[in-house]
Amino acid sequence: MRRVAVLSLHTSPLAQPGIGDGGGMNVYVRELVSALAHAGVDCTTYTRAWRDDLPTEINVEPNHKVVHIPAGAVDMPKGDLLSVVPEFTDGVLRHINANGGTDVIHANYWLSGLSGHTLKHELDVPLVSTFHTFARVKALGGDPESELREQAETDVIGCSDVICVSCTEEERQFIELYGNPPGTTEIVAPGVEHAFFAPGDKRGARKALELGDGPVLLFVGRIQPLKGADVAVRSLAELNRPDATLLIVGGASGIEGETEIAHVHALMQELKVENQVRFVAPQAHHILSTYYRAADVVLVPSRSESFGLVALEAAACGTPVVANAVGGLLTIVEHGRTGFLVPDRQPEIFARHIANILDDPALSVRMSHDAAERAKGYTWSFAAARLRRAYTDITSRDRVVCE
């Protein structure tokens, strides 16, 4: 195995996280492919052209290339992308055939999975699938997806030679909801770039961000109902600390994004905390480390999270996390040691745990140390090593045959 075609149809690994559909998946694909490239794997990432002025190919680094495939209007909303999957697939197939083939297809998200399913049969190569979110898991958190998506995921699962999950909790949920797949499952935990995300000077970080000495709470993520910026605002109100500031770093995402921003602003006024909340435009990924270091607590109130890169990056910077007790957050946050887990996103419980950290300097210092130590176990090079092993295994065994 020496060549991998990585599919990321709906969002580019080169796009700014926190804008539109860009988020943790962008970071995951970019950093994992980079680590694979450093290990000598020839990786080409295929993504849909999302601007008119994009070059067809961008050589990011040795062994790491991004190819933009024209498929539909550049500003097409995510909800309409299913219609351009065949066009995207044809473009990827032409490029692969014109450039010497590939040994493995690795699809990210269900839309890419549909493309990967077709390419597996056209090219007679193994298919690896990383879904990032599953429809049935999202439904458990109150975010039901279409029957069409659920059926598509089932079809892709039935043809995948390997399904990558991020942690044991995601694996447990997957098997519980979908059953044992015909292929294998592989736990490939995301990593963190420790050169950027590491403990640092809180006072210096606050000075750079023009923050005072009062408590700082931080929410990082796309503004959409799933991510729970409204829960962060309610938690701030429950905290009842007029000297506390909540930073919300991110932009509107999806068809409900602008509506959710309006909802959060209305909630701020209703709860009389509008002077304590500061919205910050999406930041370049490495700049987020300054925000993590400036914060006393990072809030992750998502309704569902397959992993939760924000929680891991915060921990790597030595900042305690208070998070909803779901998905990968159960793995990242060790309750009472590196942060706190909240059942059912209850703002009053979020506030109580935030107060525990703010009011107990010894606890805060201990959690900061333990969080950073725990985060050291997550590296992109280790994730790439797990994935390389999985790639090698599937190229030397019989492939899954669709029923």
C-alpha cells in the first residue's frame, strides 16, 4: 500500500474551520493526511470545488495533494449536495485513472461514502469509511436525519472493508445501532498538534485578546443547534457572576445557522447577560490556542459528538472542560479529574461545575495539569500509524462483497 485517495466531498481540508460547514472534520482530514504523508504514504484528497478561482490541484507538502473536483454550483448548500455525488464521483474516477490509480479509497462522511462505494467497484480497491457522525446517533441527541441518509449509510457500511471510529464509545454506539458490520472496525482516535496546543501563559493570552482579570468561559464551534451555544449562554446566566465573560468563537453553519445566532442573541437579552457575551469570528486553527489558554473553562454542550476535537485541544492547553456526557466526550473528559461531564446538557449543572473550578484554585491547577497530561496520549502520528496498519491489512485480504 502506497497510494490513498481520500474523499472529502462536502468540505475542504483547506477551508477555515468554523465557517459554513467547516469544522472538526476539516482539521481531522488535513492533519491525519499530513501525518500519513510524513510517514511516506502518497495521499490525494479529493474535495468539491467551492470557489471559482481554485486551482485544480494544490501540492500541500510532499506526498500530500488536494484536488478540486467541479460538481455543481460552487455555493451549493450542503443539503443539495446529494444530487452532485455522481458528478463528483466521475471527476474523481477520471483523475485517479489519469494518474496511475490508487490502492485504497478512504471516504469521510456519508456523502463521500456514497462516492467511495461506487469507486470501490469501479477501481476494484478496498474502501475505508469514516462517517464522523452517524444518522442514528444524531437522532438520539434530538437531531433526526432523513431516511435517505440513513439508508445511504447502511449501504456504505455494508460495502466498507474498514469502518474507522474515534473511540470505544463511538464503536459501542455504532455496533448497538447498526449491528456488526461485514468489514472490520478500527479505532483511530484523532490527535492534537502539540506544537501549537500546549499550556502557556494565561495572562499573556488575555492581554493579546484584550480580556480583563475576571472569569473567562469559552465556547468554540459552529453556531447551529447541535453545538449548543444557547446552553453556554444559559450556563453563564445560571452562574450569576457579573464579572464573568463568555467568548463564543465561530460562525453560522447550515440552514439553521443564522436563525440560531438570532436565537442566541434573543436569549442573551432575555437573561440579561448581553454585556457578558462576546462573539468572535472564526479563527485560524493554530490561533485558537490563545483562546484556550486565556479561558478558565471551556464549554462543550453539543447534543452529540463522535469525538470532540475542541475538548481535546482545550485539554492539551491545560484548560478544564465542562461537557455534555455524550459520545467521544466521555473518553476525552475524565469526570472530576480533567473536567466535568453533565448529563442532558443541564445549564444549572454546567454552572455548578464551572463555579467549582472558578472557586477552587487548587482544583483548577490540578485539572489543568491532568488534562494536559492526558492529552499527550493523542497524536496525529499515532493515528496515522493505526490507519497505515489498517490500510496494509485490507490490501492483503479478501474484500467485503455487497449483498
